Amino acid sequence: MRKVLAVLLLAFGASALHAQDTQEGLVMNGNLADIPLEEMIRATAEYQKIKFLYDPKKVTGTVTIVAPREGFRVPPTAMFSVLQTFLKQYKLVLSPFGEDTRQSVRFFEIIPAVEAITQSEQVIELSNLDNWTDTTADFVTLVVNLKFAEANSVRGALQNLVSRGGGQVNPIPGINSLIIADYSYNIRRLAQIIRLMDQPPRSPRLEVINVNHIDAEELVTSLNNLLNQRQQLMQATPGRVGRPDDETMVRVEVAPYVNAIMVTGFDAGIELVRELVRKIDVEIPGATTQGKIHYYSVKNTKAATLADVLNNVLGAGVPTAQPVVPGQPGVIGTSANAPTIVADETTNSLLVIATPNDYNEIRKIIDKLDIRRPQVMIEAAILEVRDDDDFTFGVELATVDGFANKSSEPRLSFGTQFGFSEIVDSAGVPISTGGGVPAGRNPIIGQGGLLTLNKGTAFDIPLLVRFLKTQTDTNVLQQPMLITNDNEPATIEIQSEIQLLEISQSTQGNLQGAGQFVEAGISMNVTPQISADGYVTLQIELDITNFVGESATPGTSPPRQKRTITTFVTAPDASTIVIGGLKSSESSKAVTKIPLLGDIPLIGELFKSQRTIERRTNLYIFIRPKILKDASFDDLRGVSAQKLREAESDTRKLDTPQKRDFFNQARADEESRNVKKPGTARRSFDYQGLPSRD
């Protein structure tokens, strides 16, 4: 065999001298030129023990192989495939016939490719093509049963794709099928083209896409806006004729009763929407709920106040730059999905109807507003220093003739009246309350000195001297204290009430009864505001009212003095400042006298009454704001504990079971709060109301 192969290789030409015959096959070194087809047929017959039948007149020519300089190896089993490749260069095909039996011999006839169409031994169905193995140069018949495409249309598309000089495509009448005869390597390419063409007809379909993180209505609005903008951009692209591709035209709607969307269109458009949903439907950072109805429990402020602030910020709805009317980009208005915020005062909570994206933005505002605010303890000191000097001196004269028993005869009486005495009858009954004939005077007992000169009966007082000197040196100190949150108004009132005497007249005479109440005291309204640098701005309204004497007549209110201060002041934390002061001095002298007689020197003193008043008043108002900064209220507890001890000391003389129970429980509460858990850090508020760690 080696000698025969050597003869064949020598016949290949000078370049074939580098070929070597080995047990692994034929090794060809360098480039091989002008290899005769007939010699290659003989070598294949020897290697693979195959019998060939051909016409030497039709099988002529040579083949040139350009290979790497180091050469290549042809395995013995590949000689048949290499021969087919050589024959293909001259449009020749190996057509098998017969079988190796006792009565027959199998040959491979070498014939032109145009004749092989009717003699191809391999017939394959398109559905079984994936399981078929070939040598790429076999001539194969492929049967294709089309499901959707029309046979003549597919034949027209493939006619120019079959191998020239050998391949053919023919329809099978009546069953919408094709018969294709061609080389095996081209059969696979044609089969792939047929599968791409034999597709169901394009028609719109409905696809439901679930939404996981955001609201479906909000997503539909965003998708429609994006698709409209894409359509406008495609129409405005230079060089693009007509409308956008119909396969991307879709209709997007909200699926009822579920958080999903419905997309109607072709596959390309549905896949486009699916990709957009994948990019838009992402988890919202910080969002804790889904859907449109959200519940928030307010922690540190009033829900109604917080709702008013949010509604003022949002208005009737969140303005949107998106088109309100589809297809009219210029129409800008209010979104139909504008948030709605309602306060439930019973549970101090907010109900927010909004999309998850809008609610996430609203929560950012809520988290800034619903914070625990620091408190301010406000102590006020109202100090009034008053020095009064009141001197009253008066003389009353009176005389009645001695004919008291002769009521029918004329009588003579004389006297002065300055309020030191009252006229009475002989029985001592005052004339003003129903007495009879005047018989004398009865002194009115009051403060001060009283000197009388009697004549005759006890009621005959010809001379009465009344004098009074009052000196007061009074310090009035009031210290109201209150605690309130930052920027929250607070009010404290300390009032004293007196009830007036009500006098009414009837047939039985004047009747006395309880009348209305009259108030006097202190009322302080204050609103603190803490600034970032540790100052406290106070808006203060202070009213001070007190009684300054007795009522002039029964049933009327005693005179009152009212002083009001309204101010807006800024003070450092824990500093005492004066916010008001008043110094007043009053001097008066009142003289009541009988005309002419009271003007007589020396003697005139007997016919008049005089009162001299010297009054000096100093009023000071101090205030001290202190910021309670500790977030755990330790400073407030310290102030409360101190005031409890002061109250217990002030009431040490009062020993009741209720008092003991109250103060014992208060001390127990204080001791329990002072026991801190291990590792608990002390926290305090900064001046912006945010917790900070000391």
C-alpha cells in the first residue's frame, strides 16, 4: 500500500513531494499545486476502501491547496470528505448506488451536480434537520412543510440563494410544501432562512405587566409621556420618512383592581414597554408603603396643625409640567393624582392619599416638621415697692336748741357735715334710715383719732374732731413660672376676686344681696422662639391689675390700677433681663370747707376737713428664659424635683394622708428615673430641635 500511495503522491507534482504517509493519515507539507482529481480519487479509494465509478473524460482537472508552511494532516477518515470538496470545484457530485452483498456491489458514481438532483440518496425533513450529520459536500434533498408562509413566496425568496449549477427549489402543489436539493452545507443555511420566514402573521396582542414598587396609574402616565416624546423625536428626525414603525406603537392602560398595567400592541412595542417598566419600576428609597392610601401617626405635634402646613405647601394639588390633555403638550395644569392630606384629631394621625413617589416626598417634609421640640422654662419676677403717706384732719360742729320736747314749736339746729358723723333722732336712729326729728349726732366709728365734745344727751355733740395718718411701705413680689414648647404660646393667670354688694329698693326699704365678682391680678402670655445660636426671642403680653383702695359707695367696684406691657425681646439662654419698669410719684391735697366760714384765719379750721396724700411707687419686671435641651428630659425632671422639695418644705405644717402619698410617690418616680440602663448615652437637643449626642 505504501508503494502505491508513494506512486500517487509522486504523480501530484513537485510540490507534493513533501507529503508523508503515516498511520494517522496523510501529512502534507507546504503548498500543493496542480493535484489531479483522478489521483485523489485513487488515493481515497485506497485509504477508505471505496469503489468509484466515473467517466475519465468527464473527470479531469487539478486542484491547488495553499496551506501553512509547516503543512497539515488529513486523517484517513477525512479523505472522502476532502475528495467531495475537490469534486465540488468542478460541480461534480458523488452519488452512491448499490449495496455490498453477494448479489451486488456498492459504488460511488461521479456525476455532474445537475444530474444529482434526481439521484440524491439523502432525503431529510426540516423538523429533523437538527439531528442530521453531514460532510458539507453531500448532495441532500430537503422537504419543508410550511405552517404559516406561502410556498411560492418562500420559493421566490430562496431561488437566488441555492448553489448555482446544481441547487433547486420546487413547490409541492396542493400541500404548501417545498423540495430543496442542494449541497448539505447550503441546506442548513436555507433551512434557517425558512424558519425565520415561516412565522405566525403579525397581529396586536394584550400583555399584562405587574408593577412591584410604584403606583400603576403613575407608571402609566410616565410611560405614555415617554412614548409620546419618542414618537415626536422619531418624526422630527431628519431623513426619516413617514410615521414610526408600527411595531412600536402600543396602548398602555391601568389594569383594574390590581397594581398592574395592560399593554396592547405588537411584540416589539410590548418588549419596549417591558424594558421601560424594568427601568422605572424600581424600589423607592425610604418608601414604607405601597398603594395610594397611607397612614402616618404624628409623634410630636398636632395632626391638624401639620395637615394645615402641608396643605398650604402643596396647595390644591401638586403642579405638574406634564400634559394634562394627551396630545396637547402645551396644556399645563394640576395633576389628577394630586395628594390629599386629612388630619384625624382623635388619633392624632394623618391620612395621605398620594402615589408612593409623592408620599415619599411628603414624608421628607413630615420628618422635618414632626420633631420633638426643646422646651423653655420662663420665670418672671414682678417687684412693686410702694410708699404711701396719707393724712386726714377735719372738724365737725353741730348744735340743736333746747326745745326738744316741744315739737310743735320752731326749732333751731346748725352743723357742718364732712362724713365724720351722722344725724340721728332722740332714739339714736339715723335720719337717713328712717329716724324721726333730728336730735343730735352720732359719731361714725372709723380709723384714726376721734375727739368729741358732748352737751346734754349722748347724741348732742357740738364738736367732733377726726384725724388719721396712714403710712405704708409695701413690697409686692410675684414670681410666675411656666414651661412651654419652642414656638408655642403659653398663658398664666393669677387673679383675686371680690364680690360686690348689691343694694335694691323695695317697699320694706333697701335690701342687700350678693352682687357680681370683680377681678384683679396678673395675666402673662408668652411665646418663646429658640434661635440657632442659643438665644430666646420672647413675645410677651403682661397685664398687672390690683385694687388700690375701698369702693366709694356700696355696690360699686373699688378703684383698680392696671398696667400692661407688650414687647418682643431677645435674651440669652438662662439670663435674667429687665423688660419693664415704672417709677411714679403722686402728691395730692383735698380740702372740704364751709364757704366763707372756712376761709377765716384760725377759726376757719373748725369749718373744714382736709386730706394730704404722698404716694411713691416703683415697679420692676424681670424675666429669665431657660432652654431645656436634654432629649430625655433630665433637666426638666431636675427642675420638677427641686420644686417638689420646695413645695414639700413650704407645706411642712400641713400633714395629711393625701400630702404624704403625693410626695412619697413623686420621690419614688424620681428615683426610678434616675436608674439608667448600662450604656445609655445622654442626649440633648441642639437649638434647631434636632437630637445631638453629648
